[in-house]
Amino acid sequence: MTTLTHRRLSQHVMNRLIAESPEEPAALTDDHRRSLSARFRAVTSVQHRRLDAWMVERAGRADGVFRWSPATARRVLGNAALRRSVFEPQLTRVDAVDVELTDQLLRHNAGYARPGSLAWYLASCSSAELGLVSAEATNWTTQLAEAAECLCDPWQVATSDAYYDVARARTTLRGRRDLVVTRDSRRVLVRVRMGAPGKSAGPGLRADLTIDALAEPNGLAAARVIGLWPEAGVVLSVDGTMADLRAGARDLVRTAVTRQRQHLHLAA
Amino acid sequence: MTSFLDAPPASVMDVLRGERATRPSANNTAAAGLRAMLEDAIYELLGPDLRDVPLTVRASSLRRDSIVSTNSAPLAQVRGILINQALRLLCAGVTVDDVCREASLAWCAEAGANDLTRYVDQLDDDETARLAADVEAHWVTLKRSLGPLSNRWLPRTSLRAYQRLAGGNVILRDVIDLMVGTTSSDVASVVLLDVTTSPLDEGAERVMRYHALVQTLRTSIVPLRTSMFSTATGELWSSDVNDETLARALGDVLDVLRGLAT
């Protein structure tokens, strides 16, 4: 049975969702990992594949080649800026975005950026384009901060997304997470998305829940994953139950199968 | 006769921010009632059946000009887009020397290639020069009038909002050019600004109210003020958001829906 809930965004909804999260979330064992690995291995792939919640939501349909743009750069810069403004409270969020942007440019100038990276993209931008990137990142960081500032429990900006390499299956899973809220001994993840949630937003959240649990060394799932769509003023959540973890894993394997079929169709 | 002003004219930001001490408490209770009223009225209007194609209301739906708007011309649309991009650059602290060129670069980076960018690409030299001069004129008005914008006011630009109502039968879409203030404060501090390149008219009032309504539905917090600035005339209309503003906005939206449903 799914635990997907749908709420209108308000100051108290987020706190209520965190407070009412399950006290004992499920945990994935080594058997679960082995079983998942076997299922992914059964879906043969010549190339290394990367799967994430977005692909699950798109039912494995190919989206074209990723390219950096102000819209795709905003999350990386915005999250980093909020993290920085938490540790350096004298910085405004706009200043923090500027510092992060400058850091990326310095990384490129120092020769540490590889082609195709964010730093590489930013270095190729004109000042007007950099201004737009900065404006988009400021929007992101402000919306994330407004959500975080209303929380009663301690929170931090996630240091990175969750990554899990499925053993011997040429597959990397990537789970998005923006805020990690700690309540007692359990974790609640908050994921922010622009636009409005579609019909497959729930499977997307479950995929993030499963990948996060897989990336945890002890396999302990987050008590709840909250998906926040500030532009639509909507909050969705799924609980860290075994049923949701299984559903998330199933969706990921199905996505791998769909993508494999597409590759075969293209090859034919 | 020469007359002197007692104080320099207030900038747009001065008007938007107003007196800090007189701000009311944040109203976070009105949104639920507004949504319920809107849902009920839409149900009476459209009935229980789900439509194949939802009715979409945008800020432009509320202008209802009796004559064909000059803004419907592609060049006027481009001018509006470029001024909006220039506002974003201004808020991001970018020094803009050649506004038309730099705003165009920002626009292309954001939107990619589309019909309008292709239209601009095929303009001849005279038309390009005319567009550049036009954008420059509006830009000068905007830059002079906006006033200093502190980073502490949390300026956000081109904020989108999307509200699904009546089970998806109706969609309210909105883009706010500039928003300052925070929703996580105990006092109302969110101010909305719409920048337009056309003169202000009755439709502008409806658009201002619409912005306030959609923002209230989106965040569940009533904004402090909603404003509109015309770079064509240098006029600024600004009004505090109260229950009456939101009730009138609700009526405006229902009027549009009545028109769309028939």
C-alpha cells in the first residue's frame, strides 16, 4: 500500500509532515541489495547506465543530451549558496550565490574544471548570461531557505545527492535530496522541484527514497521523503516503509528495462 | 515659475518597501477560504465533469482590451521580454552597458531558439536599430525609477506560479517580474512588482490583483503590496493587499472563466 500524501504548502504543513513521520523506518539488508543487483544484471546493457527519479517519472523516455543552462545550473549553485550562507550568516543569499559563482570560475581558471562541468559552462558565459544564472540561483536559494526557515527541527543542506553503484550491473543510481532534517534519531529528506508535480511524481519520490536507503551504509531508509513544489504550492510525501522501498526499486528496474528496449529498438 | 520639491521623488523601491513600522501581521489564514470560495464558484460554473482541456487563466487574460493592444505586435513582445531580462540583470547586480545586446544574450540563454528569437534574427538593420533604441528608452526609465535594491530584501525575479483548481479543470498561471521580502516573517513583507512596457490602464489593476491572489494561493500567505510599473510612462501603481483586493481578484478570475467556458 502506498503512503503517498498530497498537501497544500503552508508554514505548518512541513513541520507536521516531519513530526508525523514514521518513528521506525524500514532498512534494506544485504539480501535486498543482492536481489536488486541480480535484477539489474538481468537487464543487459553495453553502456554504463545512470538512473534517477526524473527518468522514473518520464517512464524511461530519453530526454536528449543534458546541457548546462541557467535553469540547470540553479540547483547546484543555489544549494551551495544556502549552505554557505548558513555557515557565514553575514552573507546575504545574493552575496552567497555570487561567492559560489566566483568559486566555480576560479576553479576553471586554476585548471581544475573538466570539460562539460558547471565551472566549464560558467567560464564560457558572457556577463549577461552569468547575471541570469545568478538570478535563477538566487530564486532557488531563496525558495529553499524560506522552506527551511519554517522548520522547527534542525536541518542542513545536503552535501551531495545520494549515489549508489549497483554491483556488477553497470548501473549508477542517483537520488536527489536538498535538505536533510533530523528529528530524534530519524532523517527526513526534502527535495525541491520547480514547476508542478505530474501524475508520476509519487514514483519519483519513491525512487529517491530507495536510492537514498541504498546509499546509506546500514541501509536505513529516511523516515519520510518530502517533495516540495514551491511554484505550485504543493507538498507530496512518501514514508520510508518496506512497501515504498520495494515499489521504488521496482520502478527503477522497470525504467532500466524500458531504456534497454529503446536502445534495442534504435539499434534495430 | 520655478518650484522646488521638499524631498527627492520617491523611487519605485521606496514605495514598495514603505514604512517598516506600519506593516501588518502576516495573514496566513485567508488562503484556505479563498481557495474554497474559488472551488465552489468554479463548480457552479463548470459542473462536476472533468474537461479534456483545462481552462487556463494568465495575467494577460485579465487585460481584456477592447482595442487590439499594441503589445500584440511581435516587436512589442520582444521589447517586453528584453526589459524583463534587463530587470533580472539589474537585480543580479550586473553592470549593463548595451541593454539590447545583453538582454538578448540573457534571453537566448534562458529560452533557447524559438519563433520570437528567430523573428529578431531576421530583422533588418533599421528594425534592429529601432528595437535597440526603444529598449534603451524603456531601460533608462526603469533604471532611473527603480532606485537602490538591497540584497537583504531578497529580490527574486521572474517567479512562476501554477495553481490547479477544480480537479485540474482550471489552471491559474502567473509570472511575477520582481518579488522582494520573505514569507517566513511574522509581519507581511512580500511585495510584488510587475514591469510593463505599455501604459497602465484598467486592466493593469486587475493584473495587480491577480498577482496577489495567485501568490496567496501559492504560499498561503497574503502579500503586503502589489504594484505595477510602466516603463512607457514612468507611472507606478501600488496598492496594499487586503481582503477586498483578494475578493475582487476572485471575481475577476471568475469573469474570465465565464468568458472562456462559453
